[in-house]
Amino acid sequence: MSQMLVGIDVSLQSHHVQFMDGDGGALASFSIHNNRQGADTLIQKIVDTSDRIKSQSLRIGMEATSNLGWHLAHYLQEQLQTTCPQKDTQIYVLNARKVARFKKGYDTLPKNDRIDAWVIADHLRFGRLPHAMKDIIQYEALQRLTRTRFHLMQNITRDKTYFLNQVFLKFSGLRQDNPFSNLFGSTCLAVIQELEPEQIVAMSMEELVDFLKDKGKNRFDNPEEIALYLQKIARSSYRLNKAMADPVNISLATMLNVIKHMESEVKKLDKEIAKIMKGLPQTLTSVKGIGDVFTAGIMAETGDIQRFKDHNALAKYAGLTWNQHQSGEFEAEDTSRTRTGNKYLRYYLIQAADSVRKHVPEYKDFYQKKYDEVPKHKHKRALVLTARKLVRLVFSLLNTRQLYTSPERRG
């Protein structure tokens, strides 16, 4: 069966297209606008050229460049199935890094849109491709929510770090040795926003205890002890120059408002995610600690689990694999994690692992074992390894759709 290859270099305003036959011969090279009219022009040229060379197999590839090729990929899939259903049409969304590595196999190729489209078409010819795109729109709809949530959570983490840097300017002792369990708890935030270190030192013990009781809603077992310690660190803290006081307080209030707003937006996303999850059959939530949000984040990125041969393939896709360093009789024990993979899937797997290890004894024990093995980066290393262990369970449950049964119950 003769094959026709279509490489598309996508961009915001236009796409460059390269047609190639199965032997690597160039058939056509042209540009189209990045709109429906341009896509219709491309479809007509694909149909005419494939008929002319009597090709019954179409391979179409483009890089995963932000969302610039999303409409084109789905439009081509939908229209070509209708226009020429007799042809075997496969559309591939390729990893840009892998395409760049493939291009390095050629000597001194210039960098331009025409060459990039040609490289993509030639990459299709040589094979070793990902699974062809399947139009499972509910996963992509879920992906919009889970990826937006990921970006919000990243911003919240970054802004909290910036907020804490400002706290050090205002109340250095509180930042260094916080007497509260949570720096972002309501009582601690009230101290940061409403009191200066000098005020805390000057307050009577009774006043400070009443303040803590009021802001903490009487949840503290020993507010007197906390008040004493708060006065101690207030006395040892640096004093902020008066010219800096108002700007620092305004900065703190502004950043806190931004953080609270983003956290409220995350809650809205979580509600929408839960709505979509009701319509998706799955058993991941049968694992204690994996709720709708983590399940959604995992499923949105894996899509059809049948794309993956086994849990190793899924782990590789998530970037939860480690490089081998071996030569002759030597094999390194200390190896680094691969720096590739789907960052969104990796994030939700690690977040899920952190939650599961607090609820499931098997994962709690595994985490603790890995935590105790090394002297530094203990939590981070143990959590990533626990996430890799979780991949096996995720793959199994998505594949079989069976409910999770803990080892204790199996026994």
C-alpha cells in the first residue's frame, strides 16, 4: 500500500506543509492560513495528491506546539473521515523535543518553516511514532480544567514564597520560628496583618491571650504558652524602618488577597472537575486518598489507557523513570530521573502519592522506607519513588476498572 506523508509546521498565523511519498520523495511544499479556509485548502490538496499517487494510507504529523495546531488536528481528523473514509488516515501530535533530536541526524540543515515541515514528514516516514490521535473530547475538556488548576497551584506556591519573604521583613522571628502549626492559618495571618512586633512586646499577657483565643476561635490547647513564645520571638526580631512599614504591610495585604482569590478559583475548578468526573467510568477513586481532582488530572493526561503497553510505558510518559549509567562491569547506583515526560501527569501522580501514603499502609511503609534510605532530599526522593510505585496501581485500575482492594483485605 503506497503511503503519503504530511508534515505540518504550525504557527499562529500560518502553517507550512510538506507532502512526501513513502520513499522520501517530495510531492509538494506550500503554506496555508491558520483558519478553516486554510484547513479546507489543505484537505483538498491532500485528497487530490493522494488520489494522484494512488495512496490509501495517510500519515499526518505536527508538533505539540501550545494549542496552535489543536483546531487543525481535530478538523483534519473529522473532515478526512468524512471526505475519504476508505483511506487509512492517522494523525500524530509529535513531541517537539523528539523531532528536534531526529533533525540532528542530518548535517547542517537550516532552520526555517519549510525545512521543519520536511523534517516532520521524514520523521513520519521512519516510524517509531506515538499512538495516533484519538478524538476523545471529554478527556480534552477535562484537561482544560486540570491544566488550568495546575498553573494556578504553581502560582499560589510561588506567591506564598514571595509572601513569606515579606513576612521576614516585618516580623523576622515569626518567619524563622513560627509558633503556629500553619503560617497561612487564620490566627497566624491575623498576627501578621494586625500586629507589629513592638505591639506584641508591649501587650499584656491577658490581652495577647484574648487576641489569640478570638482569632483562633478557642481552638488552642494552651494559648498562654503560645503567647509567651510569641512575645519571646517578637523581642528578638529585627525592627523595621518606619519608612518601610507601610509599603511592606501593603505588599503583604496585596499578595494575601491574590493568594486567596486564586485559592477560591481553584475551588471553582474543583467543582467543575467533579461534575465531569461523574460521567467518566473509573475506579481510581476507590483508592483512599485519590479523589476526583487527582483522578481527573491523571485521566486527562493518560486519555485512553490502551495507548500504553504496560505500567513502564506509562511511567516513562510521566517522566517517572531513571537513567541507566552502565559501562562494562560498572553500573552506577546513583542515577538521576529523566527530565522529560508529561509534567501535568507527573504532578498529579506525585500529589496523589502524597495523599495515598497518608491513608494506605502499604504506601505509607514504602514511603518511610525510601525516606530513611538517604541523608538528604529525603521527602522529595521518597515521594517521587512512591509516585512511581503508584503508577503500577493506576495502570492496573484504569485497565481493568476493578475496585481497589488493600493487601490487608486480600489476605
